[in-house]
Amino acid sequence: MKKKIAVIGAGLTGSIIARKFAEKGYKVDLYEKRSHIAGNCFDNKEFNSFTHKYGPHLFHTSNERVMEFLKNFSDFVPYPHKVNAFIDGQFVPIPFSLASLKITHPEFLQKRIVQKLLGEYKFGSQITIFKLLDSVDKDLKNLGEYIYDKVFLGYSSKQWGVKNPLDLDKGVLNRIPVRINNDTNYFNDKYQFLPKDGYTSLVKNILKHPKINIFLNRNVQIELNSITSSCESIKINHKNYLHAFFTGMIDELFAFSMGELEYRSLFFKKSEAIFSPSTRPSLQLNYPNNYNFTRIIDYGFISKTLGFKPLKSRLVTEYPGRFDRKSEIFNQAFYPLFTSKAKDKYNKYKLKLKSVSKVITVCGRLGTYRYLDMDDAIAAAFAVVDNSILIK
Ligand SMILES: Cc1cc2nc3c(=O)[nH]c(=O)nc-3n(C[C@H](O)[C@H](O)[C@H](O)COP(=O)(O)OP(=O)(O)OC[C@H]3O[C@@H](n4cnc5c(N)ncnc54)[C@H](O)[C@@H]3O)c2cc1C
């Protein structure tokens, strides 16, 4: 049989797998159910900026292989991401750091807390919120409770739809550290960039290869029942392929035979405003308390990063909700729910994959039911290709 494979989903994962196999001489048919490529990184140009249709995407990595690969397909502009949270009428830098403490606490208390923090932790280190909450020192424990109540509690409750965020997997809250320094950058990674011409253009360039054919608006459903462990090929859209790489939802692939996996979704409400960094100090403004939305994104900051002097901004307010494929507003699966029940269900689906693994590989953010940053998704796509039975 000819060296021909199918890739389902034209997000970063699918696009990179398509490119790598095309470079190895395979003909690749890439199917995407949406009307566009680039998956959740899709962006379009507005007011000399890029608006990210499915929420703001800020690229950051310390992975050299990922960066070297991407440089072939786009120029990049440095963008150190900043986040501020609106707390008691003021904007406070997030992650919470000594710079945040200067805004939220009176001077006499700041000095005492800083002294105690530096007595326990090295300047420049970062700790989890749990370290402070578990502290035996009263001031440090109070600080932990303050940060938990003002920064974590409301935001995580809204984002994950839970009353008590402490019931979530600890990893969720550990993603945002407390910093023992004055660093107001959101990420620590070596590379923090935005693609100069946007993510869609970056993905378009990845897919520019004579061996890749792209089919948009094709919702692929695979007939798994007809696949046995002796099958040498897989049929998709009446065509035979040596192998299919599926980057969609794993429960959908199995027709929800063991129930639906739970996700959180988002509703994006658009508005526009005069670009005003003195009123809105960063691209991302978190509203942990008092509102039913979680954050406002000001895309004027991308325009500024690209070297323009923005007059107007696209603003997008994010409202989280429970994913429901039949809902009019929460019908996109964005974040897998991190509970042990959800993990167990996913593992059952994963087990079922074994019998069809000769002709189908399930991967990507939705396929592996994991929150993957873009660089992790890219690195995971490299690994899928490196470990593929087609290559070995
Ligand atoms: C709100 C939000 C903000 C984020 N912000 C950041 C950030 O700031 N920095 C960062 O590094 N990462 C961020 N990410 C993560 C980033 O979006 C992912 O790393 C990336 O999208 C993973 O790519 P993927 O190809 O695995 O998945 P996706 O981008 O979801 O692509 C999967 C594609 O498969 C298609 N598909 C699914 N099923 C089928 C089917 N049956 N037939 C055909 N096509 C199908 C889908 O339509 C989709 O286009 C964010 C994610 C979200 C949700």
C-alpha cells in the first residue's frame, strides 16, 4: 500500500504531525471539522492586532527543539506576558510576588512579612500557595489565606465550576506560584514570543508542503467496530490509509460508549474601547471576585508588541461554563476537568485504544485529555512521530 496517512484535526498537534510525515515522504490528507486551520490558536487581524478567537494564546517555552522548529515558519517578537488581578479596587500583579505585597498590604506589615519570607525561602524562589497555607508562622499563614481568598478562590471556583477549589487536583492551584521576588512577568520560560504574523499564518506555513492536502469542514467519524488487530489499513471518507492520527475528543471517537468526559468551556463576549494602559494595565486582567466573568483580554497590547501605536482595542470578556455539546454558548471543549473520576473514565477509553493501535494513534490536547500548553503540544507531537510504528 502507498505511503499515505490521514490526520484528523488541523490544530498545532495535527499540523506538526502532518508536516513531519510529509517530510518523510508520506502523502498526508489532513481533515478539519472547523472552517479554518490552527485549532484553538486561530487568530484574525483587527485594529492592527491579532484577536485570538478561542482565548488569548501567549507562547512561552524553554524547549530548544520546539523553538528551533518554529523559527522555520515564522518570525517572532518578544512578548513578556503580564497579568493583573483586580483586587479591592486596585490592579495587583499575578503571580503574587513581593511587588504585589507592596500594593495590597500596609508598609509595617510588608516589612515584617518580607523578613519572615526571606528567613524561610531564598530570594528569587517560588513556592506553592499550600506552603503558605500550611505555615506555622501566623503572618505567613495569614498571607497565604489572603492570597487564597483574594486571588485563587473566586477565580478557580468560576473557572472550574466548584465551590471549593481545594477539592481539585493540587496541580491546578500549583500552576500559579507565589514568588519571593519582585518579578511581574507571568511566565519564567527562556523564550516568550508572539508570532509576528499571527498563529494562523504560522500554522499555514507549517502546512505548506506539496505532500499535504487539507480538507476543511470535514467532521471525521471513524467506524471503529470494523477495525481488528489484524487490519493493515484504516478507511476514512472512503479512502484507505496506512494509519490515522486523531487529535479530536477520545470519548467522541468511541461514540461515548463509556460516557462523556467532562470539560469546562468559555463564552467570549466582544467589545471595543480606546487603548488605555493607564486604565487597563496589561493584556490579561483577572477578576477573581465580585463578577461572574473571570478575565478581560485587551488585544491592543498585541498591537503595541508588534510596533504599532494602537488607538483602539478589541476587548474580550471570558465567562466560564460547563461544556455541553448541545449548548448554544458552551459547546467548545476547552479545559479537561481535573478530578480522579474524570481521569478514571479517560483511562478506560485509553485502554480500549490498544486493540486498534496498529492503525490509529490518538493524540493532542483533546485526544490525551490533558491541558497542554502550545510548546507541550508541539513536543508531544514530535514524540508521536518519533515513536510511530511507521517510522520504526
Ligand atoms: C482558552 C485557552 C487559552 C490558551 N492559552 C494558551 C497560552 O496562552 N499559551 C499556550 O502555550 N497554550 C495555550 N492554550 C493551549 C493551546 O490551545 C493548546 O496547546 C493547543 O491548542 C493544542 O493543539 P491541539 O492541536 O492538540 O488541539 P486543538 O487546537 O484543539 O486542535 C484540535 C483540532 O481538531 C479538530 N477536530 C476535532 N475533532 C475532529 C473531527 N472528528 N474531525 C475533524 N476535525 C476534528 C478541532 O476542530 C481542532 O481544530 C490555551 C488553550 C485554551 C483553551
